[in-house]
Amino acid sequence: MSSEKMKILEMIQEGKLTAAEGMDLLKAIEEGNSHKEASQISENMFIKKDILSGGERFLRVRVVGEKTLKVNVNVPLSLIHSASKLVVYAMSFIPADKRAELEMKGLDLHDIDVEGLARIIEESLDGKIVDVEVADPVEGRIKVEVYVD
């Protein structure tokens, strides 16, 4: 299978294209359209998707084995920001004795700026954050990617 077709299938798997949009691209390649024409179709689909989705950005985590996709998690950054507020609220329910125990171990919950971390992720990060490849004797090559787009 050509690298162009693999890229289209990956984009469908990542949720960047719908199955119908992917089929249109695959048909364009099969019918002999040039790579440039297929790229133009793809670019138009991304523009349309950004307009329809309001430009929502995602934190994406993918773990891909040599044979199969192991993990594919897509979290909207707006959800991370909202959840950070919930975490701050939830930390107030930790009993005082457990909080003191954590502080004795060097972890002061008041020092953790969960909302600030969510804001940094939402506003500053773009592209790959983590990209790791390992060779597992049973599973073969495994690739882990964490990125924002």
C-alpha cells in the first residue's frame, strides 16, 4: 500500500477525516489524480473541518504496535481546562491528615497549579510533546505519541 494511502487511513483513524472524506481521497488517488490534486482535496477538507468544529484543538495520545493500534485517545483541550477546575475543587475534599502526610513526603497540594498547567497546554503547546519508539520482543516495534493539534 502506498504511503499516501497509509497517511489517509491514519488521518481517518486519528479523527482528522471522516470515512467518507477518506474514501474521496482514496478514489482521487486510484483514479490517477496527481499527488498535488489529492493534497488540495485534503487541504480543503481540513479547512472545512476547522470551520465546522470551531477550530477545537485536541490532546492526542496514540500507542501503535507493529500490527495494530493499541491506544487512541483524543481529548478536547477545552475539556482539560474544565476538568482542571474540578480537580482544584476536588482537592479541598482530601482529609487534613492525608494532606499532612503528603506534605511530609514533600508534596504540598496548594503548590500544584492545575489550572495553570491546563492553560499552558491549551495556549502554548502545539505539535508533538512526546514521541517514543521501543522494540518489544513479543509485540515488535511500539510507538507512543502525545501531541496537540
